[in-house]
Amino acid sequence: MPASFHRQDGPGGFVPLAEFPLHLGSDLSATVYDDAPGVAPHHATLRLESEGYTLTAEAGCTFVVGGSEATHTTLAMGDAVHLTPHASPWLFRSRSLEVPSLPAQAPHRVHGITLDGARCAFRYLPPLRGADGERRYLKILAAIGGAPHPALAQIVDGGLTHVDGRRRRWLATRWIDGKSARDLLMDRQVPVERVLAILVSLADALVHLHARGVIHRDLAPGNVIVTPGGGAVLIDYGQAVLSATELPESAGVVGTPGFVAPEEVVYGPAAVTSAVDVYGLAAVGYTLLTGAPPSCGDDVLDALASASIAPPHPSAYGIEVPAPLEELLLAALGPDPAERPDARTLAAVLADVAGAPKELA
């Protein structure tokens, strides 16, 4: 990764510059996104040319570098780019933090690494085979990091490095204060109102991810941090994939048993679509409401095998759940991915249920 863009204020942002041209000001996949008022989509384009990284404004647009407006320039490391005079500054730089000297089998999230005075979580991700897998990983970093979302752990840096003689992927995200949904389950039965707030946050995050061509692929309670305000943040992009690419065969089922969609259990990577995230989200909601995942068993194999069996209605556990919420979760847990609602429908229905307090009485 020769260079990257880092947003210096607002919600933050990170984009590894591995694919060119790169569009600034757009909310398309693998592009920098700026939500400042008046920043038009496709405001400028960055290209790698013989003279270096050149930034060119599109018709009728200018950008600001070094305090001066321009329509074309060659960027140097350390330059701050504003798409309009009042837009957020994006810093053009080679690295935002040093890759820590940690063993390849470091804990899931290493706490305490700082970036610009803020805590972040660092981890190494499972290795990928071949250059194609590595390129896909950088595209995923750009797609997620280029347009931050409040319900997604913000990427602050990432890339590829050598650890213990092997080429490894690594990732640093802002540290999220709160407890995991898995820990929440251990405390007590989670009230319906709190489950709804969590699901609304996560569904909105899925809409954002899917619009940018990313499938999380491991939506489970251990990857959901419930914040003090009652919402939730989705973490861990180690299994994320691009929806527009063919996935390589894996040695086994990817994901957390009990939360893996049935089509992936039966057909493997060839069956992975955004519908597996919808299933995972519904499985998280079902588990928070009932205390048990929709597919479970005495061991991992039993849990995976039961994924294709319709789970009991939450009411079977003696839990009062608004009818629209129960119907939505059961539809999203259906065995046929083509019949599940998409993330946008899921988000809309959840928002409607959450906004109807009379149904929660």
C-alpha cells in the first residue's frame, strides 16, 4: 500500500490507495466519501501517473491544496486536500501508525495502541492465498474506511505486512467502549426495547455495507459491541468479502456456529450473498430475545446441521414480542435466501417497530 488518505476531522475515514483512479467526493465503493454540504459526487479524481499521484477536478469543480484552489496538481506526502474550502481535510500520507511487533497469534483485539491520541484495536487477520486475495482485502478496507458509519467500527489503518516470515493482513479500528452482545446475554434477559435499539443500529450498518459492495459474513453476538447509549457497533472485518467477486474455497464453514446461514453450510462460499448478513442479524436479534440462537446443538456440527430447521417462535419461550418484529425475524431466518428481506427492508421495518411504543407495552 504506497499511500493512504486519512480524514482529519468529523467522523474520520481511511482509504488505502491501491486501486486507481480513485474518486474523491463520491459515495461509491472504494472511494473517499465527504459528507460536507456542497461537496458534489465525483468531485475530483486521483490517478497514479509517471510524475506521481495527480489530482484532477471534474468539470466545473475545484479543490483546495495548501490554501489555494486548483483544478490539477501532483500531490506530495503530507498534503491536505479539501474538496471545497469548507469541506473536511483529507491528509495524503504513507502510514497512520506503525505496525506493532506482535506475534501472528495475537489476541483478537489488542487494546491500547494509539493514533492521534485515540485508542484503537489492532489485530492480525487470517492469511489469504495469492495476490488476488490481498487486492480484494485492500478494496474492502477502502470500501468500509472511505465512508465511516456510526454503527461500524471505524477503520483507522490497515494493510499487509510480514510477521514470523509470513505475509499477513492487519487492521486497526477505533476502540469501541461498551460490552459485547455475547456478554450482555450472560447478564440477564435483554428487554425488547433494548434489542430493538441494537437491531436498528446494526440494520442501518448493513444497508451501508451492502451499498458499498461488502458482506460482513460473521454477524454474531461476539462481533457486536453494545454502547452505553443503547445502540450497537459492528466490529471485526476479518471474514468480510466483496459481493462482486468469486470467493475462494475455504477449509470449513466460515462464521460463528449458530449464526451461519443455512445456504453457506450446505453449498459453501458459492452461496454467499448479502442474505447471509440478513440471516446473521436476525439470528443475533433472536438470540438476544430468547437467550438461545436459532440453530443450536450439543456441538459445532449439530449447530451447523440445525441451521436449515425453522426455529421456534420467540413466543414459545414465553417472551412477548411485537408481532411485526417476530414476523420479520422469522422471515429473515428462512432457509431460502431469495425469500429473506434485504437489509434496507429490514432496517425500515425495524425503525417502524421501534417508533411504535404502543406495540412494546
